[in-house]
Amino acid sequence: MIVTLTANPALDRSLLLAAPLRHGEVQQVASGREDAGGKGINVARVVAGAGESTTAVLPLAQDDPFAAVLAGTGLPVHPVRISGHARANLTILDPDGTTTKLNLPGPLLDAGDVQALQDAVVVAAEGAHWLVLAGSLPPGAGDDFYVRVISAVRARWQDAAPRIAVDTSGAALRAVVEDGRPDLIKPNDEELAELTGERADPRDFAEIARVAGRLVPGRVGSALVTLGAAGALIVTPEGAWFGVAPRITPVSTVGAGDSSLAGFLLADVAGSPAPEALRHAMLYGAAAATLPGTQSPTPADLPSAEIPIQRISR
């Protein structure tokens, strides 16, 4: 069982342009789609598509139009009733795969909403292998919300608590690394640089591993670092490994990182060691990038390309 929390879900609207984006002009849209999004929901959709049990916890008003789109996914959900509606995110895709994203902040949560959301996650986490805390935080939640959730889950379930993965950025990620002690974080190279104050070339796997290694295991259990077209690496207390991304024709990179995280967790739940879980993560990330919008890849979508995984000397 993999449980996810999406504190700030979004209706993802994706528009594929017929020609490259030209600012200030009227342009034709070749196609468009709407998906129930938010990083935790994206992870849960991939997990469900692979046949693993999952539950997605999220704040959701009963009259929110987002609910109908979410219901269409068939995803098992645990909604926490709030008064505000989910935000809408707009993704503009050039024909060459260049992605422009416009993200709204989300509804304001009051103290009661925030407590109810935390309580729901604690209940849903019972018996889970992993709990995924993913995405931005809505106004009112506070930068330390994920830290409080981690503390509450571990206090309630103690030795039976699930392992906790966090995929967020900015102040929320800094708070988690400083005070939350998650079992796994999944930054990209930009988020890792912002977190550590050290910027490394994403093609320099050894340097990325050294930077991420500053956090492992003192602050976080492990770090899965996604590097877009360059590849990805995993840093654990036992070592670090990297893989070069397979050649694909990208359609939309939105949600590719979420799919990578889902692929890693699926492999981990199946008992795979870290290097094999990294390969699985990269296959899922590559598959997601070949699909339109935030469509979630299934095992049938995974590329057949071999991804050699190499150990990094640290």
C-alpha cells in the first residue's frame, strides 16, 4: 500500500500549440486535455495503474468541479471537506516539447482545515508501506506542515509507521530536511541547489552525488535526484548510483518526476534494491514524458531501452 497526500491539488489543463509560443499574439491550439493533478495524485495514479493498492488524501469541497474529473480516474481517494475549490494549472506545450507552466496558489485553508487534513493522513497511513507527501502547500498550511504530518504519523503508528517520501520545493522542502527526517526526498537539480546552496552541472553525476550526500543520512534517509534529460541518481547510506536517461521523443514533461518517484516506490515495495529501483524510476519518468498532459504511464507504456546503472565512488 502506498498512500499519498496532495495538500494542493490542481485541475491540470494542457494545451498543445500548433506553432511555438509567441507572446502577446493569438495562436491556434492543436489539442487540449484536462487531468486531475497535483503531485501526490499523479503518484497515486501511476501506483494504481501498476496494480498496487493506493489511497490519495486531499482537501476537496463537495461542490468542486475538480471532483468530477478526479472521479473519472477511478482512483481511491480520502477527501477532506473544505470550502474552497482546487486551483487550475495551465501547461502550454510547444510542438518541440518545450513546456510553459502557469500555476495558481490554491485555496486558503483555515486552522480547522489544516488539522483535519493532518488527521486524515494519520488515519490513512495505517498499514502503508510508504506515505508520499508531495507538491506545494496551499495558503494557510504553513511551511512546516509536512514536518507536522511526519511527526503525527510517527507518533501514532510508531514502529509500524510507513516510510515517508517527500517531493516538494522551497521553504517546505527546507523545513522537512531541517526538522522532518524523511526516509526519502526527490529533488531535481534546481531544487537540490536551492536546498544546499551548491549548484552542480546535472551531467556531473559524481558532483551531484557529493552535494546530495551532504544530506544523507544525517538529514534524510536517501535522496532520489531527477535530472531531466540527463538521467537520475539515488544516494543512500550504502552508496550512490546513477543512470543516463534513455532516448525518447518528449511530448510533455509535466508529471515525469512524479512518475519517476512512483516507479521507484513500486520497485522498492516489490523488494528491489536501490540500483534496480532507480532503473525502474527512470523507465517510468521516460514513459511519462512521451504521453500528453499529465497522463499517467502504466507498465505497458515503459520503454524497452536498457538503462545501465553505475555506482558512483564517494
